[in-house]
Amino acid sequence: MTASAPTALLRPLLSSTLRHGITRHTTRPHISSSVASLAAFQHPFPSSQTTQIIRHLSSHPFVLSHPSSVDNAKGSDNADNPSSRGRIVCITSGKGGVGKTTSAASFATGLAMRGLKTCVVDFDIGLRNLDIHLGVERRVIFDIVHVLTSECTLSQALIPDKKTPHLSMLAASQTRDKDSLTIEGVERVLSELTRKFEYVVLDSPAGIESGARHAMYFCDDAIVVTNPELSSCRDADKMIGFVSSRSRRAEIGEPDCKPVSMTLLITRYDVERAEREESLAIEDMKDLLGLSVIGVIPESKDVLTCTNLGTPIISLGDGHPAAGAYMDMVDRFLGQEKELRFVTPEPVSFFKRIFG
């Protein structure tokens, strides 16, 4: 029995979900799911308000440079290409608790460890956690809302990471609500950040409310995070359609700029459970969501320990499975070809087979 085949236990659910909740993607995965995501986007808001937001996003003038300025400059130094700006990478998912903030912290740290000037921004207004993951919670004086309301400068709000050179963080507000975000304000902040940094990583909140909408709207790349379970994949599918139809790149359209580059990050993957057909396998998720896999992060108890210590798990080094998987993910994002590791069961020793 292969791990790539849909599990026997979940096959009826998979079939039903494909008919009712998840659209099977083909050559243009993000287009086929846009109808489901549009319905999810419109549901929490009155139709007149949604129309007004869309019309406003489509008509406002550019402050952040045109997306085409970075389409052919991935991985280049802004100093070598003055017309370019830093790339904006959104870590997103429709479902909460899948590991977005954990992944954003490790991904941004991994970029900085490779000498790339990186800033990671927490967009979860009112429920910030990124500062805890990076161990800088006691150093937060100003946040993104203070910058948006001109109560401080961006330089005052940025928190350099003392443990990782080239890494800075911009915290979310813990006391304001998500209505504090405006499209003009977010664009102004991102425009300034992309002049300072080669990569700006946005830690998006779950769902499709204001924080998530503003995080994904300006992104050049979207890393969609999911767990190997149906509910997580279903919500991820909605977000894929949402990004592909509601981002600024989607509004501009081809050939003026490329679509948002989307990849799939699978977290909390348990090889043994997948082998026992108790969870979705990697091929199941690729088939359901139609995205290439940028990384598979194995389940690890050390993730919680590192969070409590304020240290991204990628800092544990390549010898640790979860840390090594995040390092591989960063390398793949930067264009390196790497085989997936930690996705096959470890061989069972002779004595373990006998004595258990």
C-alpha cells in the first residue's frame, strides 16, 4: 500500500469533499477555486461594503512599486538593482492553529541566516504572537498601528533581532482592532519596508477578515500552510482562490504582471500516521490543492518548547528533523533543488521488531 494513494478510511470523505467543498485543480489551480473563495469572502460583509472595498482597491494609485519590478529580480540585491524592491511573502492559511506564525518565524530567520535582509511583520491585530516566537515581547514599544497613525516612524517600530543578524520584526498592536488597518496605510508601510529589506514576510492571521485581506493583497509570493487533515485542506483551498482573485496582482492581470506565486507548506506531518492511513498523505494534499510542495515539516514536540523559549525551531540546526525541514524549505524558496526529507518511515531495527 502506497502513501500516495488516498486512504481507505478517508476515501469516501475525500470524494464528498471534492464534490462539495474543494475544487480539484488542473493547470490553473488558483482560478478554479475562486468561486468558492469569493463566496467565503463576501459572507462576513454586506455586499455593498464588499463592492466598495473592491472598487477602492482597484482604483487607488501606486505607492508600492508595480509588481513587475520584482518579477525578474527574485533573490537579487536591491542595491545592485535600484529599480527593484524587496519581495513580499505572505504566510497564510484559512484555518487557525496550523503553524503559520511558527513557520513565519522560522522562514524569516532562515532567510536572514543566509545573509538576506529580512523583516517579518505580524498582521494579527489584537492577537499578536510573533513577538513571543522570536523572544522579543519585552522589547515591543511601538507597533504597526502606531506607524499607520504616524505616532512613530517605521524605524522606531522595527525591532532588530539580537540573535540573528539581518532580521527585524514589526509587531502587531495588542490593543487596537483590525479596523485600524487601511489599504493606503498598509501600502505606505510596505513601500518603506521593501526599500529597506530584500524580503518582507507577512504573518497573516487565520481566515479572510481584515488582517488576512491586507496581508495577502500586496504579496508577490504566498506560502499556504496546511495540516494533513480535510478541514485544513478545505480552508486552504478557499484561501488559494482568494489570493488568486483578490490580490493586487490579480487585479492588474497578465501580461502586465505575473500571478502571485503560491506554494504549499505541510506542517505537523506524521509519517507513521500517513502510512497507517490515519491522515492525508502528501500526494493527497497536492492532488486536492493543486500546488507544488515547498516543504514538509514533521511533527515535533520541540516546536512548543522553542516557542516558549522564544527561539524559532529552525535555530536548532540541520540535525533536527523539523529545523532541517524548515532549512530545506528556505533553500527551495530561493531556487535550490532539494529532495523532501523526513517523509518516509525510519527503518525498524531487528530488536524493536522482536521486543516492540
